[in-house]
Amino acid sequence: MVELVSVILLITIVVAFGRGRFIGSGDFDELIHRNTILSLSRATQQAALSRGSVTLEIEAIGSNLVLSSIVSGAVSTTRSFPTNEVAITAGPAGSGTTCGSISSTITLNFDSAGEIEAVDDDGFPICLNGQSSLCISPAGFAHQGACR
């Protein structure tokens, strides 16, 4: 009986540590992309507080999607995401909560209160792999989940 329990325990430990090799990196890549976008969006909003003239730009450059935080006309932070790892789409600013491909530069301007200018009451959606993953609310706060 002790041997049987030992074998089951050993198999459980091997499966727990080896599971990551069999699952693939797609879920992990999506998690990293989502957290990076959330972090950059929140940092951009914080930079805008009491300063204004802060912009978050999203543009497709080749096979990459590039997010840039621009403070007073100068690029403050840039993050690049390979689109072959995670499909990132977004909604046009001020036009509902559906996501589509990004064919031109999307610009979100933050005012000195940290709010996004010219966005409808639903917010600005960002989708990862076709799912509503992130929302930047009209108040400028980026959060996980779909826009309402």
C-alpha cells in the first residue's frame, strides 16, 4: 500500500512540473501581453494627471503592434508586440465596444484629469486573440475585461 501511494505521489509531482511543457506558450504570451498593455495604459494615465498633453498611440508597424506613451510630444515609453504570438485588435476611439484590425494609428489623448478625450460612454476596447480582454474606460482607467 505504501509503495502504491508513493508511486501515485511521484507521478503527481512529475505531472505538475511537466505540465507547462505540454500546454504551449500561447496562454502565457497572452497573459504577458495583457499585463504589459494594462501597465503602459495606467502609466500613461498617471503621467497625464495634472499635466495633460499625454497620448497613448497604438499602431501596426510591419508584423508588430506598437504602443507608445507620448508626453508633451516626446515618446516616453514604447512597447512592441509581435502579432504572430497574440492577435491584438482594438475598437476605434469613440465608436462602441467591438474590436477590429488596426490599420491606422489609434490615438487616445488624456486630459489633465487623466480622462480620455473623444471616447464614448462605453470606453475603448482592446481584444487579445479575438476575445474582449481589456478596456480603457472614458475616465482613463485601464482594466481587465470587456467594456460595457
